[in-house]
Amino acid sequence: MPTYEYECAQCGAVIEVFQRISDPPLEECPKELDGQEGKRCGGRLKRRISGGAGLLFKGSGFYLTDYRSEGYKKAAKAEKESSSAGSAPAQKSAGEAKQAG
């Protein structure tokens, strides 16, 4: 459910409310007046524009590999190339195997 922020024109209170998108916006301030238990402000509410939710990373570590520095990527590529260059290909391709046989 989205969180909406409202500001009261009368008392200036800012409240956050969890509402469905289909729910009608609130119109009256639900904040209780100081020192007057049970009495509410009742001022007119105006929906504010808010920043919304931040970027959330969920899962175990995908962000550690997705956003590596350029230096890390270059080192990993050089290491991969050096390890594959040191070992000669031991298998023949399918086309070479048919010609030899």
C-alpha cells in the first residue's frame, strides 16, 4: 500500500497515512488538540508531494557484482585471459574430428 503525506492548513501538522490508491483522500485533520483530549483539529488536509520510497536492494549480494568498479572489471578480465591463454585447447572441434576419422 502506498504512503501518502497530508498537511493540515489549520495546525500545520504533517501526517503519513497508508492508503489504497482507490481510497478517497482524507479531508479532515485527525490530530488531537493539545490539552483537549478527544477534540480533533478538524482542519482541511492537503495531500503533499513526497519523495516516495528509496531504492531497495533485496537478495543476497547481487549488487556486489552488478556495480563493480572499472579497475576491478579490468583486473578480472586480465586474469581470465591469462588463465585461458596458459592452457592449450585439448579437444578438436566436431568438424576436425570427422575429417581425421
